[in-house]
Amino acid sequence: MDFSHALREHGLAPLRRARTAWLQVNLGKRCNQACRHCHVDASPTRTEMMDGETIDRVLAVLEADPALELLDITGGAPELSPHFRRLVRGARGLGRRVLDRCNLTILSEPGQQDLAGFLAEQGVEVVASLPCYSEGNVDAQRGHGVFMRSVEGLRVLNALGYGTERVLSLVYNPGGASLPPAQPGLERDYRVRLREDFGVGFTNLLTLTNMPIARFASDLSRQGRHQEYMELLLGAFNPATVPGLMCRHLISVGWDGQLYDCDFNAMLDLPVGHIRDLETATLEGRGIRVGAHCFGCTAGAGSSCGGALA
């Protein structure tokens, strides 16, 4: 399955980078969960974490380029990094928007009881994983008890104004080898069920497609469904999603300082440089490294770190 060939078949040019406005930083693979769909293969046993020197370089890059308006912090559970709060404070001090990709259960981990208050104090936007509004579906995908711990995390964030005056985005992904439903309708369902059943609210819902790499790809192979899923993605290729692909305006920094066109390419070891050499202005116009996994971002309504694309 050749993604470049699919672009040509639809009269589309090869993917090239636009001006970089979004710096995504993966602080490491350590996480308090081990979700079945995780494209990073994160878990409590992973030890890979970004060091302080690389954190300093991230902040230097932000300071040098005012066009980098958004810092997107991810992991693993990025909050487990000993440098997480320093990075947040530094980026906010430079006037940048900061997103924390939070799994919600981290808010109740030992030593993290003040985390929600820190995020609110710093004006951090929270992007929180909640792959369903059903306890059974979430626990099957993420582990026993995760759903109710996530709901408690939402209550803590709501009490601090998240979901009203502060941005709280929820993230949905399918429980298996299927595409997400339409984002607007699913968002309405989430609002009703979470409000009526648990008394919690949020700002907006983002739908993400499960990427056929790492842990999810292994799960598909064990089920004998990998080829079936790839054919689903290929058959649902939507050329209307291509202009909005996140890799055109985002650069991803791996935990070891390597640069990638996206966080998915990081897991496939497709680097484009190192942060010590990063000058974002020189990235514009460069070709983007693609592969069969790119069909995951362009299937149906599309998928990106900001949700559906079309």
C-alpha cells in the first residue's frame, strides 16, 4: 500500500511542509497505563525519558521562533517527567499556548494531587483521553477501574473551570479495527451521557483513528485482522483530508531529541533531524516522510492531533 501513489491517483502533489507553528514534544514512554491502542508502546515499565539538556533546547527553540505559537506536550504520561513543570512554566513565560495530553488517571497518582491545580494556574489547555462514555468499553481498552478514575479526574478539572472558562478537550478512539463515527454527532452523545450519568462536562470532542503501528498493530496481527484493517483505511482514503494534515505545520520532538514529521513517524524510526540543529524556518517546503500508516490520518473524516479533518 503506497501512500504516495494514492496521492498521485487523486491528482495531489507529494506532501510538503508549510510554516511550522506547532511544536510537539514527547517527554518519554513512561506511563501509569498500558493501553491496547497505544502507538508509543508506553507503560509503567518504560524508562525512556527526555533529559534536562533537551528540555533546555526545546525552550530555546520556542524563544528563538515566535511563529511557534503552540507547545503540545505528550508521552507516555508526560506529567511523570521530572522536567514537565519546568517546561510548562518556561513555555508559558514565553507567551506560548501549552497543551497537556493527559490520561486523566494521572491526576490521582501518588505525588500528583496538585497537578490539576498547577495546570489551571499556568493556563494549560488539557487534551484528555476518554475513548468512550461507557465504563465497560474504556476498561476493556485501558484497564480495570480506569473509567471511574477518569471520571473523578474530570470532576477535579471541572471544579477548576475546565470545560467552561478553561479548555478541556476529550479524545475518542475506537475500541478496535473500525473508523471513528462522525465527530459532531458523537460529541453530542458524549455531552448527554457524561452530564446525565456523571455530572461532568467538557469543551469539545476530538475523534482519532487507531494507527496501525506498535501495540495496536501487534494486537491486529494476533487477531489476524491487520490486512483487513489496512484495506479498510485504504478504501476510506479521503483526499479532502490532505490539506489539513498535521504533519504540514507540526514538528515532533522525540524523547531523545530526534525530530520527526509526526509522533507516529517517531515510533517507526523515520527521523528528519535533531533538535540541536533545529531552525524551524528551514523546514518550510521540505518533503514529508510518508508510509502506509498515513492512510490512518486520511481515512473517512481524517484524524489528527486536533481531531477530524473533514
